[in-house]
Amino acid sequence: MASVAAAERVVVAPVVTHRPWWRGKLVQVASIVALMYVAYRIWALEYPWPNDLVWNTLSLHLDDFQIWLLTERGKEDQGLVFTVFEGFSTSIDRLVDWFTRLLLWMTWAGTTVAGVALVLRFGGLRVALLTLFAFASFALVGLWEESMQTLALMLLAVSLSLLVGIPLGIAAGRSQRVSRAITPVLDAMQIVPAFAYLLPVVILFSIGPAAAVVSTMIYAIPPAIRITALGIRGVPVNTVEAATSLGSTRGQLLRKVQLPLARRMILLGVNQTILFALSMVVIAGLIGGGGLGAVVTSGLYSNPALAILAGLVIVVMAMTLDRVTEAMADRTDPAKQHLDDSRRRRIRLQAAAAGTAVVVAIVLAKIFGAASVYPDEARGRTVTIEEWLLAKFQVVLDYIQDPFSFAFSITQPTGTFVFQQLLQPLQEFLVEMPWFVTVAGLTAIAFVISGLRPALTALLMLALIGFTGVWALAMDTLSQVLVATAIAAVIGVTLGVLAAESGAFSKAMRPVNDLLQTLPQLVYLIPFIYLVQVSVVPGIVAGALYAFPVTLRLVERGVRDVSPSSVEAASAFGASRLQTLVKVKLPLAGDAVMLGVNQAIVMVLAVVVIGGLVGSGGLGYEVAQGLVRGQFGQGVIASLAILALGIALDRVTQGTRSARREVLT
Amino acid sequence: MSDRGGRRFRRPIGLVAVAALTALALLTTGSAFGGGAQSCGTVVINEQSWAGSTANTYVAKYVLEKRLNCKVKLTQVTEGPPYFQAMRDGKVDAALEDWDNTLTTAGQTYIKDKSVRVVGSNGITGVIGWYIPRYLLKQYPQFKTWRGLKGKETVFKSPESGSQGMFLGGDPSYVQKDRALIKELGLNLKHVVAGAEPAQVARWSQLYKQKKPVLFYWYDPQYLNAQYDLVRVQLPKRFAGCVDDEKLSGKHACEYPSYGLDKLVSGKFATSGSPALKFVKKFKWTSADQNVVANLIAGKKLKPEKAAEQWVKANAAKVNAWLK
């Protein structure tokens, strides 16, 4: 789904004549790393970041700021600012609350019929059946109320994200300056862990749906902006010029040319926004969003099988929303609409029939008292579907939690081996290296790969990390991020190429990607810890699994977008399929591959906090601790360090190609 | 953007249908929500993530609903400043188990402006400390106290701790000072963070099942203490000026204090005169009681409502005392 610019590609001769960009650079980077290693062997542990270069009171200042905010917010007569926030949060709270109550009032039967009818009308039969399955599963697994709370919350969060994101995306697509101005903000929104801003959000918007919606929006808006901008920019230049030369105003150009042509890309943005929003359900649950997120959290502590069940319901909801919006968009495509009178009449009849069905369903449900009885209970059977599923999950969990199982005898030694041979040495290498060697080395690598300006930015960011006093923690995190990114890149590139070559494989991967992007990570990581008893491994797995779908999608799109004429030319010269792939497609898709790696870093950093919750230590742990223990400053500093690390790594890996900033997730 | 000819014709029917539905919904919800407030009204209780808190909350909910005709709504706001703010804003009325979050600087802000009030203990004393499985005492009886650990730290060696013994740290959101303790007691232990509580449980319970040595941060009451036989290692006695927050400087080398777990109510609820307030003030039980209910929920996987019902029915006398 995610993709690089669909910009018109210049037809390139099938034989790549220029030297591959990495050949020289790879050697240079390797020599820098070798030099760093020598320095490490000589001076390990002798030069930690000097205490004189740390702003020690920063954390206290931030704590003071939090207390100030708390006090201001608590005052009887509040300033205009707080009144505005309060008005906003009250109206969102009411809206979500009202919508949830409406869905619940309609009962599972009525809501299901209404949902299916609506989707049938605008999306078609296939997705209507999917909707039916989704609603039925919400009711059958006994999580109906929670599902409706989450659905109401997410529909609002997604709508608001799009309302803000699409116009901004259009602005960014039409103006380089706007684009350049908001890109760093978008990076920050994606990388800074939600745990860091939950507290200010709670203080400003209080607890409840509004706070949950705002936190979700912060994470879900960036893809809407980025992909929309990409779509607008992807409109062929000659089309725009043609329209302008025919006398279109800027407004006309936008409405009649750019928007219609960018339509598919914008819809892609809608889909990614949905997935990103749904990945925030658990975080939203922590600050009063309730619903499935809260079930996952409390389930993790007292009933892991229930957490898995609720997690899967979130995935089902995400996939259904995704497929439904896609189908609706497809149906309403102006290019495909040819309405004559008889079709119009038929549609009107269908709508009326659907409306009647909904009313009938609600009335019947009310009469039979379906509001309080769910289908799982109505059967009168001894074992409900919910219990049956939970029991099945429990069987799996019991096996996983048995240290004498066959699986454990394989996973545990493997995990230990990877940790001792790969992770620990790398961790020690980065943490114990003299700080100035690390700074110089990484800056030099950034210079070699990306050029002078990115190198300076990387230098600045690394200095910032040291200055805020979290150097060692950040280096610890860096080692894990590097490993997770490497794994994500290898998996993502391999599978991406496969998906580009085979349509069937691509189709098969899609649900897997959606699952990995929306299933709350802790749901599968906690069982994983039982199998691999080494702290940092689960965090790395989390990062790699969350990041590789993005790389996969980018690489797949990049390889597919390689101009067909190049491929044809290659085959005309007698190149085999493999040769075409290796010699033509991959080099020509080099940008997309690089972008895929680059985005993998952003995604890995976005789940550093999850790592902190499963034993990774480092910055993620600090952030997680900051929220609850009231150590606001500590959390913010660690989050800023994660961001700085992200920017530095981004600059190191972005490469010199100009197309690289056309990112989406 | 796709607003071409045909769509305009279609819209009215869809709109009318939605409008009709909405009107219907408003009518019915309006009447349904208007009638219920006889004596008690709605009480909002916050449930925290650990099983003990779920036990408190559902027992209170059951009694409030069945005996006092209250309507109880549960929220799951995370502890610390987030749920304090929820109380200040009147969105949460009560929380039944606070582990001294009120003593943090941020917590004190809410206590001072009376938007959060402590209304006594829930009867349970919380204990935090260093725990080992009891089977270890057979081979190493000296592990009863921290002095016995000295020189024997490598018993707890793991792939992650190198040449040292491994100490498994607690959930990042819990009070802890183990790094400082290890350093100040001069123990050859490596503090390994295990992450959130479920992740930490995954670590030590696997070692326990294999009857291997393990030393970790743990607490009581906790439902797992009924399933695993654990012993607390005695740390140096508390002394005046001993610091419990490892971020603060000073001497930390004393055992954790015991925590009287507090019930909290919001300022708004405290002045509401609701009959539920009286109940919350009187609600009090023991670690053993809580463990029974928590174990039904987390150990036996009973639905919390059912677990609460079972306990309430078996303990009528205790419940009646809360209602006097």
C-alpha cells in the first residue's frame, strides 16, 4: 500500500553504465568502522561522555514545567487557552460518547445490519460479507461493548486525522517550502513515543475519549499528510503545464487536475491512516480511551489469552475498515460511474430496503431483548465461542510457558547464542567506545553516504544526546535499533522483491502486513519472552516485525514502478528473469530500496518504548518509567534522545538522491 | 471531488434514513438515561492494571450495584498523574488501591488543591522487596538475608549477567531502588531490567519451573504468590533518613518501607454526599481476601464479575460491615 512517488520515470537504457553508488562508499564506511574498532580496543570504557558536558538541571526544569502546567490547569479561573482546550475536549467526549451509546442502543443485531447495509450500498458485496464477519466476531467473542467503544473512537480519530491531514498534504504537495517546513514535525510526531506526550495531553485535554483521540491523531496524521503530498507531487508535470497553459487558475488546477489524478494515492493515505490509528488503541486505553485497549492492558496482567483475543479483534477491525474504505473509494471512482435513470432508481430502492432492514432489525432486537443477550450466550450451550477460543489460546500459552517443551529447547539456546555472539558485543562496542570516536565515526559515515549537510545535522544530534545526559543509554538503544533495522531491511527487501515478482505472494502478504502493523506488540511479545529468556531479544523482534512491512511495501512498489520499457529492453537482449531482476530492476529501484531501509529506522524507533516494556532497557525504559512515576523530565529527555537518534540515523542513511524525502511510511 | 451529477440525487434518501435513525436513537436513549437516578446515581471507579486492583474494583462494583442500587462505571486510566488528573476533572470518583503515588511531587500538587483526597487504607499492607523461590533455601539457607548473598552472587548467573549474578528488576512503573541497593550493599549483582510486570513474570516463572536460582524484585499481595512459593530476602533494617527513591541522592541501603495502600476519592465525590462515598470510606479487607478474588480472576480465569459475586456471597459478614 505504501509507496514511493509514482512520478513518471525517465526511460533508462537497460544496461546500467554508471558505477553503482555503493561500491566506493561501502569500502569507505567499512574503513571508518575498522578505525572505530581499533579505537575501541585501545580505549574501551576510558572515555564515557564527560559530566562537564551535561546539562544536569534540564530534567528538573522540565519537572517544574509539568508542575506549573498542573497548577495552572487546576486554578479556578482559567485562561482562554485552557478554556479552548476544555471546550474541545468536552465536545469530542460528548460526540464519542453519544456515538458509542447509539451503536450500543442499536444492539449487536441492529448495528450489524446497519453496518452491513451501509457497506453493501457503498462498497459492494465482498466487503459487506467481510463487515458481517467482523461484527459477528465482535459479538461472538463477547467483546461487543468494548469493540463499539473502540470503533466509535477510531472512526472519529481517523476522520479528524484526515480532515487535518489531507489539506496539509495538499499544501505540502503544492509547495516545496511548506513541505520542507513540516517534514521535521512529521518525523517528530512519528518517532517521539506517545508515552512522552500522554501526560501533557492528559493535563490539557483531561482523561477520556478526547485525550485518546488527540494522542491517536498525533501518530496517525503524518501518513495522511505524506502520502497526500506524494500524490499531488506525482501528478505528471506535463499535465499540470497543459492545464495551466489552457488558463486554469490555481484553484481549478487543484480541483480539476491534481486532486482527481492524485485520488488513488490519497486513498492510500486514508488506508495507512487507519492502520496507524488502530495501532494506537492500547495507548489510548491508558488515558481513558477504554474499549479494546483497556482489555488488552489488563489482560496482559491477569489473563493473557484474553489479551490475545482482544488484540485480534483490533486487527479484524483494522483490516475491515481498511478494505471497506478501499472498496468504497473504488466504487465512487468518478471514472467508473455511468448512471442512467434505471440504475438510479434501483439504487434508491436498495437504499430504502436497507434502511427498512435496519429499522426492522433494531425493533426485533429490542423486542427479543438482544441488548442484554449476546449471541454467544443465547445458544444456551455450556461452552461459548469466547470460552472455546480462550481455551484454545490457553493451550498454546501453556505449551509456550513450559520450560521443558521441545520448542523451548531450541528457542532458548538460539536466543542466548544471538545475544552473546551478536548483540552483546555490539552493545559493548557502542556503549564503551570513547564518545568522541563514536561522534566522529558516525559523522564521517553520514558524510560519506549522504554528504556534508546531513553529516553536520548528525553531528549536532549526537552532541545533543550527550548534552542531555543520556549518552550511554542512547548508545545501548542504538545498538538494538541497528540490529532490528538490519533484520527488518533484510526481510523487507527480500519479501518486497518476491511480492513485486509474484502477485499471489503480494496478496498473501497483505494480511500479514496489516496484522503486524496493528496487533498490539505486547500481545505476542509477552509469550515470546517465555520462549527466549534474554531481555533485549524481544524488543528487537518487536522492532523488526513492526518495521519490515513498511520496507516490504516500499520495495515492492519501487520494483514494480521500474519502467516497463527498461524491462522489455532487457528481455529483448535475452536476459533471464533473474538477470532482469538483479541487473535492471533492483538498480533502478535503488531509491525505493534505500527509502525502505530509511523508513525501517523510523518504524523501529517508534516502538523503542515497547522494547522498554519487554526488557530492552535503554531509552525506552526511561520513557516508560517517566509517565507513571511522575518523572516527566526523565521521560521527555529520553524521548528527545530517541528523536535525535532517529534524525541522526536518518541523515546517515538517507543517501544523496534527491528523491529521498518523498517519504511516506 | 467525485461529486458528479448522479450523487446529488441519491443523497436525500441516505440522509433521511440517517436522520430518522438518529431521531429514534435520541428519543430512546434520552428516556433511558433520564430515569435511573434514585438514590445513588453513577459512581466511576478506576481499575488499575494488576490483578489485585481488578479484585478490589469488581467486589466494590458488585456491592454498590446489588446492595446500594448504584450504577458503577469502570475506567482503566493508568496510575499516577493520569488518574489524578481524571479525579480533578471529575471523571473518576474513586480508586481503591494507591501505592503512594500521592507522595510524588506531581501527586502532592493534587493533594494540596484537594482535588484528590486520601480516605484511609483499604486494609492491605503492600510489601516490596527482593524475592527468591523457597526451594533455594534448602541448598543455601543463608539466602534468608542479604548477607548470605554476599560471595554467593554467581549462583544467580545468567547469560546476560556475565561474571556477575543476575538481579531481575521490576516493572518500570513501580517504586524501586535496587540499583542503588546493590551498589551500596557491595553485592556482585547485575541489575537486569525485565520490563513490565508480565514480562518480568515470564522471566522468573520459567526459571522457577526449572527449579533454577533466581533473585528478583517482587511484591505482596500478588495473586501469583499463591501459585509460587516465594521467600523475601531480608534487607538491612530501615533507619532514619534512608532514601527510597533511587533518583534522589542519599543512603538507600535499607529495606523498602511497607505501604499502607490508600483509597482515593476525587474532591467532587468527597463533597457529593452520595451513599457510595460512605461505602468507599468503609471498604476494607485483607491481603488474603484480595488474593482469593485475584486468584479466581487471574489464576482460574473466572470473569471478574463472577469472582466478585462468589467472594461476596461467601463473606456476607464482612460485606455487611461495609454497609453499616
